[in-house]
Amino acid sequence: MLINLILWKTDTLLVEIIMEVKRSIILPYTECIVEARGKTRRICIDSYFIRKVVPINVSLLVYPCKVIANYVTENRESEDIVLDVNESCEGIVSYIIDVYRDLKSDSLKMFKRMYWYNVSNLIVPVRFSPLMRGKLDRYEKIVGELTASAMLLDRVLGKEVLRGNYNVVNNGVRTVRLTVFMVEDKIVFSNGILGKIYTKLYENDELFRKEVLRLLNQAKPP
């Protein structure tokens, strides 16, 4: 059974998709064994989409391997969209560390702006205009998101790794199946908590959404 055309406008480009009620995407999660100060962590990273999301969302694609274990599959079907990756753990972890440092830097810059607005208001009290209040509210929201993303990476990888003091070894690739289907004209990813995370990425991350639409458009008809 086919679903009607979904039209998605990205800038001036109108994307047309014809897809089945559901379609499976096979994702490569690269397993990296990371060692720092005698402590070893097994980290699984979505090595296909890791560079196809905005930096603040990179933390949503990095997990302890025990979390990913529930979604691993070796089965393949002819209509599956199978994604491959050739990048090593060294390159992926290095990229994540760069993202982490940028998140911390951007968060600090935003926090300083908020701080000086508040200090200025204490010295010369003024009534913030709706425009200024809206700007401050956006700063607070962005700082919160940047901080939360950095904290997630800190929790999974650890401070020593994020400081660059680590050794890393490739331990193969685990393949994860996510099913894509339609609910009320919206694309949704199934499969537990992981599916919910990818659904949110699709809703909120333009880079991710463009890549998913491209993959669905190019997929062979089932």
C-alpha cells in the first residue's frame, strides 16, 4: 500500500517522496574501545549521520554500546536502505572532541552576553523591551541546549577523553535497524527510545532531515 506524495519545502527546493507504509534503514554504529587513565569504555557511534547533524545534536548519536545492543540486527531484506561508512574510530572521536570544545566555547560566549546584560541592568536599571526580553530568553534557551549537549558527551566519553588524553581502538561495526513510517503525514522512526530520538532529529535538525529525504528519494522501490 502506497502513501500519498509528501511535499517538503526546503528553501526553494520542493522534495517529492513516494514511500511504502514503512521502510527500514540499516545504520552502521562503529564500536570504539576508548581507554583513558586505565579506564576503558565501549562507545558506539552512528558513524553515518554523525557528520550529517548540526553540532549541538552530535551527542544524540553517541552511546555506551550496552544501550545500542538492544537494537542490533544482522538480518537484511531486499528493500532495506543499507548505509555504509569507512571512517575509523580515530577520526570520529577526534571530530566529537572538536564539537565538544566548540559547544563549551559557544556556551561560554552566550553566558557572558547574558551576564553583561544583567550587570548593565543592575547598574542602570532599565525596563527591557519585548524585543530585548525575547533575545535574552533565546540566549537562555541556547545556553541550556549547548550545556546539555556537552554534558551528554561528558557523561558518555568522560572528561579525560574530551581533553584529548586517550587511546582508541576500532572494534568493528554494529548494524542497527530503524523502521521509518508515516503517522498523520509525518515521518516517524520506530524502535523504542532510539526511534524517538531519530524522530526528534528529523523534526528539528535540517541537515539530518535533508539527508533522510535524499535517502528515501534514492531508495529502490520495494
